[in-house]
Amino acid sequence: MNHIERFLPRRHLTSVSSPSATPAQANSSGRPNPDDTPAIAVEDLCKKYRSHWAVDDVNFIVPKGWTVGLLGGNGAGKTTTIAMIMGLVVPSFGRAMVLGHDMATERHKVLSRMNFESPYVALPGRLTVRQNLTVFGRLYGVANLKTRIEELIEDFELGDVLDRVTGRLSAGQKTRVAVVKALINDPDVLLLDEPTASLDPDRAEWVRGRLRAYQKRRGATILLSSHNMTEVEQLCDFVVIMSHGRVVAMGRPQELAERFKCRDLDEVFIYLARVA
């Protein structure tokens, strides 16, 4: 059984002298601290479809308030892992915990504190942006929903498309609407899949700035899946890289570059994709 790699704020870290070294948080009292419960804990997670192991013994945690990248090529197991973290897929073995709750059996206790974004999961195309946000806001039981929608629309500069049919928006506009939908309930835990897909570099950086501001204000935890390594380096405190259903590397972006003697995370990703 693999151990669960722990990574906590730098002020609590021991020095990392080798790839196998594990950061740890000092606790002078020796008593468990409820605040130490990770936002996401993936423990011995496995999912088997017939004879194929889509996810095979995956272990990692996401501490509260951190942004962690879950990376890997197509077919690496990222989507299945995220689906189990969301409680949409039941693990064959192991478990996915969010805010201390097993998502296979207790997801109803935590879903209101989570949200998910993916430009590849289309919102109902015949509804206007306003109608879509109203529907999802009601599903999440958002208080003062009209005000919340107005705040987000202003923040993401979507006022000109608010009453347009969602299916007729440009790809970039749909991406921004998807991010707004993911923030509608002010989530503690945010799962982002390619949050800047279809955006030009300037608008992508603008959206990343909005996400950083949200996280700082809310103290939210973000699990980010992206093929944009520059974005990952800018947003993520830590990354977990998967290949063929398994974790093949984890660490801070710069640490991984140094470990694999690469110039940046892009080169690390390519190297692991070819050898893992």
C-alpha cells in the first residue's frame, strides 16, 4: 500500500532532500487538529472496468486552501479519478474523501460545498445564461440568488450575453459561463477541468486572475486538471502526475523540473508521458 503524500504550507515544511522525502507538519501539542483534515483525500483509490484498471492504487491529498494540479495524458485516469472525487463513480477499492466525507456513501453531506467546471460538459443550450445560472443556483440552494448572479456576471464581464441563448455563445464565452456556474454557490472545494480552454492568452490570464482572487477571498481549495503547463505553474502549489491509472510523480512544479533535470513542467510532462 502506498502512503498518502502530504504537502502543507511552506512554513510547516521539513526540507526535501530526495524524491521520496515527505513534507510533514509539526504539531507541538501532539493532539489532532480538525483544521488539518485535508479538503480532498484520495486513499488507495482503484476503479476497474472489466479487465481494465482505469485507476490503480492512487493516493494523494489536497490541503485546505491549496491549488493542486492533477495532470496526465489522455487515458491517464484523471477523469475517472475526478468522477470518484465528485461521487459520480463508485470506486472498486479505496475511497475518495472530501471535507472528511466518503463521496461513495456521504456525498449528500458535502455536495452543496463543492462545484465543478468543464468546458466539455455543456450547459443546456436552449436556456439563456441567466436561466442556466438561476437553475443551478436553485439546485445549490443559493441565498439571494439574483444578487449573486449579478455579482458574478459583473466580475466576469458577461453582461452582454446574460440574456442570450447559451448554445449560441462563442466557445470562449461558454468557458467563462462555465466558470461562473462553478462559482455560483461560493464553493469551498472547486474542481476545474481546463478552465481557460478556448480563451485567448489575454482573456485566459484575466480568468486566472479572477480565480486567484476568489481563492484568496474564500480560502477555497482547487483541484485543477489542465494540459496548459504554464497555467499549472502559475496556479498550482503542487502537482500530481498520472499515467496508465497510476501516480508516477508528485511535487511542486519547480521541484519536479529539478528532479527530472528538465527546464520546466512542460518538459517534465513530455518526459513522463514517454517513459512512464
